[in-house]
Amino acid sequence: MPSLPAGRFRSIAWRLTVLLTLLLTLAAAGTVVAALSYGQTAATRAFDRLLTGAALQIAERISVVEGETMIDIPLSAFGLLSLAAEDRIFYRIIAPDGETLTGDESFPLPEASGSESDPLLYDTVFSGEAVRAIKMQRFLAERAVRGPITVIVAQTLRARAELANEIVARAIIGVIVAGGVTLALALLAMHLALSPLRRIERALLARDPKDLTPFSTTTPREVEALVAAINRFMARLDRRVSAMQGFVADAAHQMRTPITALRAKTELAMEETDPRKLKALQRRIRDRAIGVSRLTDQLLSHALVTHRADSATLEQIDLRRVAVEAEREARRTGGAEGIELDLPADPVMVAGDAFSLREAARNLITNALAHGRPPVCLRVSVTSQGRALIAAHDQGPGMSPDQLQRIGQRFARDPSNAQSAGLGLAIVAEVAEFHQGTLRTAGGAGDTFEVGIELPLTAPAAPFSEGEIAQ
Amino acid sequence: MKRLTGFVLTTAISLVAGLAGLSHAAETVTRFDAIGSTTSDLVIASVTDIDFMQPLISAFQAINPGMSVTYIQDTSNSLDKSVSEACASANFFADLVISSSIAQQVRLVNGGCARVIGTPVLTSLPDWAQWRGELIGLTYEPAVMVYNKEAFAAEGPPHSRFDLIDLMRQSDKLNGRIATYDIENSGVGYLFAFQDSTEASTWGRLIEGFGRNSVATFCCSSEVIDRVADGRAFVGYNVLGSYALSRAESDERIGVILPSDYTLVLSRAGYIPREARDAPAARAFLELALSPQGRAILDGETRLLTPLNGPAALARLSGDDELALRPIPLTPALLVSLDRAKRARFLSQWRKSVTLPSPR
């Protein structure tokens, strides 16, 4: 079957058809073998009865008249045997003293003769053909003749073979018909059983491409998982599409305001002649520009993190490494000198997406630098509850209760700070959520504040990660 | 006979060199040379008079000009002996054995001496006229009574066995004037007699009548017919219909009766021996015999008829539509008549009845 297109093998209907045909063929073969053996047995039994009948008739007509054994073979015995019309007939009648009275003198006796008086059926070969024979004894108890007279009647096997073949041929026809009907019914049943799949297929094809609501079609249990997966996929797609739409709307709105402000200030600056006021304006323009720059940065970062939350696969990561890389990156992008790193001696392993966690850590640093008071410290630790923690620590006053309530929301910015985009902690919160972690704050008592994410700890990784850290 | 190119009649001993040492006194061998150059020789062994077979042989040679035909003719018992010996020693004797002694033919086939003929002609034959696809009935010959027309000019001939029995009992007319087969030496005669004994209870009364009327027995149908023709006998019982009917055509003195109680019919049977040298030729010969051409020949002067159209032909020849025809089927049941013990009993009964009252 290699010439068949590979697609056929992926069809359940095709596989079922092939398997059913195979099974039915096996069953049919089994039946035929059984029929062969049964046919043989039935034919043997039927014709053995003829043989026995003929031998009985011959034995009955043996008598002793005037001291002589008289054998009068009845025509009816041969008529009986002639019912097997095409078969050759042999017989032999032996006197008690072993002398052959009539018939074929050379016809073989059975090899093993058990009980002498019971009729014995046996197979032998005579005159170049296989024959079935019966040996039967009749005891004569006359004055002149005393002892067993042996009657042997034999017949070739042509009629037996014909009957057996006929039985087998009929069985084979029956098997073929039954097999065909069974196969047809099985295929019909299969067609009916697979109809829900076709219904789902039609429902899928008929769907509006924009329709991302879950399937409500009733599904057979076997494909529930499949439909659920399709529904999950559509839900994710739906989420992504809404997130994208939200982002675009937010970004447009958020970008428009500061850029309009920037333009207005630039126009003011162009008309301003007082050098002192101009200087102040220039400073404000710079602050606005930095704000727009950070906003852009964070919007993109947020978009990336959101995207990864749906698509990135989680891997084993050492949080210490995340902290080191985030610090290095923060320093490279500028304005992050003098950040301290507080790392434990042992690896802190979590299941996470390295990029997202790095972005979160970087935003923690940026947030602390922007709103807190130096020195800023990035700390990785394991809490007493056995969870991994990465947090930025500063000496500032922290957040007001109102701010704490809105922590992690997008664009929850500090209106007093022109450079704030209000996205930093939103990114952190999103990353925390995607890693089944939580956003955590501590301090706020006036001179120290800490904000970070707590993540579930995974088992310590293989020892080589130690070496990796050492690099 | 006239159209033959070569016709050689010789005695057996000179030709059948392979069987030297065996004595077959009655055997005659006739050789029909091929019309063209001889390519092959078909050997037919038969009990049938050469005159009866010769038209068929001529037709066969006309179709197969390269074939010469060797025809071995013998009495049934002698032929049976030769064929049996050849079969037992696996020697070649003939390509085709045809005999009216069908019980012996069945015995030979039963003994594994024959091979499957393998011809489509078999399917057209009635079941009784074939056995195992190895033995095939070629003719359709009734066992008839012949009578001397002059002797029965006044009261008319007997039409059934009952008539014959009554005639034998009630008058001396048939005393010494009945002829039949010598069933001890003739295979066909014995077969007819044995079938008579199984067919109806008339047999006992019949042989009693034969005995009382000093029946004369002969080896062959033709001798019985000769006797009836010249008036030495008035009735010939169980004569082969083929001989009787063909003789009655030319001989005004005799009449033929198909007994109305029942008429035995014998189908001269042929088989191809296992050791045949030219089985295809033998098969072709059998096929010819049952072909339309062969049937025309067998229905012709010889009156051998065929199992295919026998009843119709007999009805036409006898002018009687309600014939009680009893074909003797070619089955192993015929073996019973050959059983040594059975035969001995049957013959002793025959002898007791037939020879007791008046020694011939």
C-alpha cells in the first residue's frame, strides 16, 4: 500500500475500514479452517454409516448349509454402497481359519485390531487408491463351522471428498456473504459514529473568522479535549486581540498628550526672548522628552511582556542571574549608577521566562530610581514561606495608601513627576501574574521602601548552574 | 469393408508377441492399415464381431488418416483374462477395451485398471451409462427373444416371459426347440440371466420350463439366431438385440420380440486402460462413437444403437411406444454377480434346473 497517499492513513474512517476488513478476514479464515475440519468429519461420518450398513447386510446373509459356509452377497448391500456413485468398492470375507472365502484376497486387514467383536473402521490404501474400510465379525456357532467370520467392506474416498468440498464451499460462500454484510453494516455504523466529527468540521468551516467565542456544539466525549483545546486557543486569541486593541488605544492616548505638550512648549520656547525663561522652558522640554522616551520604552516593553505571557515557554532560571543581567542592562541604558546587588550564596531557581523576568527587574530598578531615594538595592532572596523574591529596595518614603491600592495598574502614574509613564509597575505586575507570582511591597514607614515579586520556588537545578553563575 | 486400403487377418500368436506364453485360443487380430502413412497405431480389444465394429473403424480412419487400427477380438471370458493379467502386471494390452460383458468391465475399472477418459461427451450420457468418468456405455442393446416365424404362423409368438412360461408348461411344442446362451461360458448370457433373477420372480419358473423342455445352450447370439432361422429351434431367449435386429432385416424367417413385461438393455462398455499407449486416439474413437456421425453408424445396419437415442430408436424399430426398457446400469452393484460364492450358487441352481430332467 505504499502508493496510497499518506493522507489516507490519517483518516480515522480509513484506519477503521482497514482494521475491520483485516479482522473480518481473520475471522473468515478461522471459520473456513473450522469448516474444512467439520466438512471432513461430517462426510466421513455419513459415508461410514453406508459402509457399516453394507457390511451388516453382507454379514447377515452368511449362513451354514449342510456343513458349508454359504455367502450370499445381497444386491442391496452394493446398492447402498453405490449411493457413493463414483466410488470403487472392495470386499473380502474370511473364514475362521483365515481362508478368504470370497472377495479380494489381498485386501489389507487393519493393523491394530482392538476388540475383535466390535466393528472397526480404518483407512488404508488398496489398488493404488486411498480407501476407507470396515471390518466386522460374525460368530458362527454351528456344528460344522464355529468361530468368527470376518467381513471387510471398503470404498474409495471420492464421494466423501465431494461432500466435504460441498460443505466447505457452502461454508465459504456463507462466510463471504456474512463477512460482506458485516463489513457493510460496520462501515455504516462507523459512518454514523463519526458524524459528530463532521458536524464539528462543518461548524468550524461555517464560522465567521472574526467570531472567537467558544464552541457550544455538543461534542462526543472522545473529542471533548480537542474541542476544549480549540476553545482555549480561541480564548487566547481573543485575549491577545483585545490586549492588542487595548494597547493601541492606550498608546495612542498616552503618547498624544505628552507630545502635544512638548510641541506647545517648543512653540512657546521659539517665541520666548527672555533668556532666563527660555532656559527654564528648555529644561521642561528636556524633562518632557525624557518622559516620552521612557513612555515609548515602557510601552514597547509592556507589549513584549504581554506577548510573551501568552507564548513563551517557561524554563529553569536562577533569579540571581536575572538580577545581575537586569542591573547590567539598567546601567547600560544610563542613570543607574550605584545600584547595589544583594544576592544569596545558593541559586534561587524558578520556572520562568528569562526575558520577562529581566524586564520586570529592570523596571523595578527604574521605578526605584525614579520615585525612591538612593541608595537603591536589588535584592534576591528566599522568603520564610519558601518563595523566591526579587525586589528593589530604596530609602524613600514609599507610596501613599492611595497609590498602593492602584499599584500595578496601567498608567497609574505620579502626576507630580513628568518623567513617569505609569507603566513600570504594571509591567512588573503582569510578569508576576504570568509566573503565578504576586506583586509585593514592604516598608513605607518613611525611610525605606521595597517593591518586588514573589514567585514559586522550584527544586534546585543541577549543580552546573553554580558554575554558570560563577562566570 | 470395401473401402479399406489394407485388410490383414492373422492369428494372434504371430502379432501379440509381448504376451508370449499365454494361450488365447480364440483370439483373432485384424489390422487396418492407415489410409496415409502410418504415424500411430490404435489397439482395440473387444468381444464384438469385427463386422459390427468395422464401419466405425473406417469412419475413424477417414478422420485420422495417419492412424492404423489393430483390432483384437476374443470371447468375453478369454478377453477378460488377458486384460486382467495385463492390468495386474502393468503391461500394455490395448488402448481401448470394449466388451459386452459389462460386469467384468466394471470389475476391471473397480480394480483400478482404467484411466479417466476426460471427454465432454460424458456429460451428455445418462448417468447409468457411465461410471467414474472411466467406463462409458457405447451401445444400447436389448435382450430380446427371436422366434421362427413359420413355427408361430398360426397362433402368433409369445410376447412376454409369461407367454413363454405358459407355452412351455401347456404344450410340448417347444420341447427341444428352445435355445439360449450357455451362461456358464458366456459373459453376456450370465449377465442377462443374473439380471433376470434379480428383476422378477419369473426366473425360477422360466428355468424350470427350460429344464422340462430340454433347452439347448450356445456360446453366442449368432448361433442361437442361426438355429431359430433354420427351424432347429423355434424360440431363442435372451439374444442380443443388435444381432437379432440386424439379422431380421435380411432374414425373413425370424422375428424379434422385446418382451413386454420388461426388456433388459445392455450398453457395451469401453474404457481406456491405465497402460494405454495412445490414450488420445482411444478418446477420439470413443468421442466419434457418440458423435452424430458415430450415432448414425451405430443406428445403421449394425443396430448397436447408442445410450443417447436408444429408447427412441427401439420404439421406431419395434413399432411399440410402451416398451418396458430396463438398462443395466454401469455401477459396482454388477460386482455382486461376479462374486465367486454368488456365482457358484447361481450356476449350481441353473444346472440343477436346466440339466436335470433329460440329459442332452
